[in-house]
Amino acid sequence: MKKDKLNFFVNGAITPTFIAESISNHSSKKNIGAHDIFLGQVRNDQIQNQEVIAIEYSIHEQMANAKLTEIREVMFQKYSLNCLHIHHSVGKVNAGEICLFVFVSSMHRKDALDACRDLVEIIKKEIPIFGKEIFIDDTFVWKENKF
């Protein structure tokens, strides 16, 4: 049986409603004892004496989805997890809005906490996601991830 291809990307910002619904959907899963959540938010950094008002994310979709699927499988092998969800924005996300939502569930807190932290670091280092930090005058610089 062929597995459906996973898509980890959403257009625009990840809304509080989407996050709340994702959490709520897990209340019926009685074998979960811990959740850990990471929310990445766009900052209004100062770069070259200009304020960042948004980041416009672009990806190599096929490559990024394949790599995230592979990483997801590794996380399930490495940690005792019940659920693992990854959502990253594509397109323009304004300062103050959420651009990354990682949601990990397990029977015990250690696996959820460790897996979430590990996963976020891997996403930042290995996934082909590119960001243009946009200034108020519509000029931009390419974002550099800081580890």
C-alpha cells in the first residue's frame, strides 16, 4: 500500500485557530501523556538600520516535503512518539505572526520534549526553506539562520 505524500507547508501565517484546533484534536487520544509545542514567530529585527516587517518564505517543495517525511520517520524511530506534526509557512508572514508550528506527542514528557527540540534544530539546519526579510520600503535581504 502506497503512503500518501505529506505536505508540511501552508500558505501564509499559521493562525491561532489552526493551532488550537490541532491541540483540541488530540484530546480524544487517551494514550498521550505529554505534548510539546514549538511556535516560530517572525521578529521585527533591525538589519542595516531598517526594521523587518515580514519574511517571505519560499521552498523547493518536493525536496523539502521528502526531507521532512524522512526526518519525521527518523524521529518516530529515535523517540517513543504518538504523534508528530510539522507546519511551516510559505509566502509572506508579517512580523508577530507564526511561521513554524511543531507539535509532538508521547506517553511521557521526556520523549516529547527531546523530540521537539531535536526536530526544530534539524528543520533549521537541513530543510531547503529560504526567507527574504522584507523592509517597509519593500527592499529585502536574504535571511540567515542563526543556530
